[in-house]
Amino acid sequence: MAEADEIIAERLNRIENIPDRFINKVGATQQQLFSELLIILEQLGLSNEGTLTLSAANLNRVDQLLNEYYQVIQRGEYGALVSGFIKQMDEQKALNDEYFKLEFDISPAAQSLAVYNQSRQLALRQLIGDDFKTNFINVVRDQVVSSVEAKASFQQLRSDLFGLFNDVERLPVMQNWVSQVSRDIFSVSDRSYNNAVGEELGLEFIQYSGGLIKGSRPFCIARDGKFFHVNEVKSWVSLQWKGRYRRTSESNILDWLGGYECNHTPSYRSLINVPPEVIQRNIDNGNYQPSRIERELLNL
């Protein structure tokens, strides 16, 4: 059976690697998605000169065809990749459940499950729902409408759209959107569920887990591997640092920690695994008031 520290290490490894694998796989679909879009757009009306016809009916047709394209995406390879990503989130939740069983001998209840389900719904909205439509489908639509209004040829329309899927200087539009959101989706989902369980159980001490990578923020470097009371973590909202989540508050700092694309996680630890000096520090500052049984257990 895995030890609690091994599960923390596995969770962190998955936080670092699973979103990047997803982003790369999405990148590999771009040519296919471009081809599928062109096949659908061939249904747009052309004039006798071979240019796109500017008419109310044709502009309305653009919306119909882009909706058709959206459905193709949902049913196709990208939709399958999103389903796989959500499955990885489910497996991450299961790791959290296993960890709490080993570290505290408990199983999360309905309140924590509701928090996870909210994260899951947010992931679907951002990766294939309304937010995805705004940041990808609508970008494609705007380009198509612009080409129709310019009475472009279909060849010119193809050229106008090519850069959205094959930009040599930056990521294609879809991959760029996925890159922006998927890392935070995965890490924040892990942390928010972890924190919901911690709150549900009244747990008070965390370890700032994650290790250091190239580009780690000074904020995270100063805290990496160290133990804190949750009130100490909440006190950090008064600080400013590069990469800080712009709406950081006491209610969400345990979810966002170091900020955007932070790979650390607040691992709740049983009192027996918290260094004595950390416990004493928080007794002295008033954050922690141990019961008589806890004082006996900790030899305080």
C-alpha cells in the first residue's frame, strides 16, 4: 500500500504533467480541425465570380455552420481529449480520497464531493462549453464573417483562417486557450477539493508541497516544503508577489496558493507529522489551541 508521502508525490507529478500532455495532444489536432472546418464552410454560397456572397441569408448561414462545426468538435477527437482530461481529474480526486484515508483514517463526505463537482463543471465549461465557444468558436466566426463581408474568394477565406490553426509565431487559437486554462483547472481542482475536505474535517495544518522547478516564484521558494497553520496561509493575502491570482482572498488563497500556474498544493497533515516548533509557534500566536488529549499526544 502506498504511503501518504508517496501519494502527495504522485498528486504533484500529475499536476505538473497531465495538463501539458493534454495541451500537446490538442496541438496535434489542429490540422484535422482546420480541414473539418473548411469542409463545413464549403456550404457557404459563392457568387458567379467565385467570391463569397454578402447577404443576410449567408451571414445567418455562418452561424448555422459554426454551430455544426462546434458539434463536430464535441463529437470528435478534441471532445475525446476533453473527456480524457476530465477522467484524469476524477483520478486525482481518488488520490486525494486515498490520502485522507491513510493520513487521517477518514473518507470525504457530501460537502466535499459537491465542491469537486463544481470544479468538474467549470472544467467542462472552459474546455468545451460556453467559455470555449467564446474563446475559440466565436474567434473563428468573427474571421469568417469578416471574409464574407469582404466578399472574399473561398481560397482567400481559407488563407484568412489558416493562421488561427497554424500560427508559426504563437500557439493556434484553440491550443492557446487550452494552454491558458488547463493547468489552473487541474491544480485548482485538486487544491479546492483537498481544502474542502480539510474544512469539512476541521483540519488546521498544511505542508506547502511541490518542490522547486526552473522559474519557481520567490514566494513559493520561501515556503516550499514548510508547514503552516491555515490561518498563517490566510494571512498571506496582505502580501503582493509576481503571479499572484488577481482576486486572492482569505477564502480562496488555499485554492490558488502561489497564483497562476502554481504547481504546489497545501497537503493537510496530521498533528503527529507536523514539526513541534510549528505547533508551538501557532500556540504562541493564538492560531492553535490544543485539547488536553492533543497536548498529551504531542507531549506539550
